[in-house]
Amino acid sequence: MTRVATYTIKGFLYQFNVTLLEILNSPENSVITVEGLIEDIDIADANQITAIQCKYHESVDRFVLNSVYEPILQMMLHFKNNPRHNIAYALYAHFPNESIGEKQLTIPDFNKIIDSSDGSLQKYTSQLKNNFDTNAFHRQFKFIIGPSYDETVADVQNKFAQNGMDPGDIDVLVYP
């Protein structure tokens, strides 16, 4: 199998595990939609919807802004087309050699994304240039650098144990 295929499969598995964590960490009354109408994971509670996009960049040493242009542009376009909805947007991504936790993107970062000259992104940028409230989107957006795939799997297994599952059964029955 090629490395590209391996990374793609690992990206899907990463998204699966992040989804499991979101399910296990969400309040019981939350409605969670996998591959939702908005993003990879949509979590609705009484107050708002949180739309989460997952990306796994194992083959990239460090974060560079243009590696997340497309998912951010997709979120921006959704935000623009749904101004009356209370939606929080989160990009959850792994980059080796980056500190785990929230990473701040600035208004100039968002403007740079919108001003991209990449032709494959024009279907988004053309709808956003000169017609997008970057400040409002910035208030609704979080960028989270997540742990590695292996650390995420361990987090899922630990969460299963915290939720009362027998630790001896997790590897064999619950999470083979």
C-alpha cells in the first residue's frame, strides 16, 4: 500500500476516534451527527451547534496555514450562508511537532485564506471576497491541535474505562 493510502486511512481512523471522544465527552442530551450536514461531527445542544472538521497531517512536520485553507474556507462559506444559526466551528487537526491545544488564528490569517490565489479554492474564495464578516466568523471559530493517532486511541480507551467498561474487555470486546 502506498504512503498516501496509508495516511488517508489513518486520517479516517483519526476522525473516527475523535468522534468517539466527542460522543463520550458530550452531555447526554446532545444530538451528535457523524458526517453531519455541516462538518465531520455536528454536536447540537440546547444553545448551539458545534461543527467539527477533523484533519490528520502526520506527513507534515509543522503546521503551515495553507494546509488548512480548504476546511476553513468551507466553514466560512457555511457561516456566510447560514447567518441566523448559532453555530460554532472547530477545526481539529494533528500536526507532528506542534503543541497540543488551541491555536489562535488572526483576522489577517483569515483574510489571507480568503485572498488565496489557488485555483482549486476559487469556488469558495470567489463567494467570500469583499462579502464576508471575518470578525464575526473569528468569534465563532476555534482551531485545535490534537494529539497523535495513538494518543487519541489511548484517550478513547481511557474514556471507555471511566464510563464503567471493564478495562480488560476494552481491547478485546469494546475496541478491538
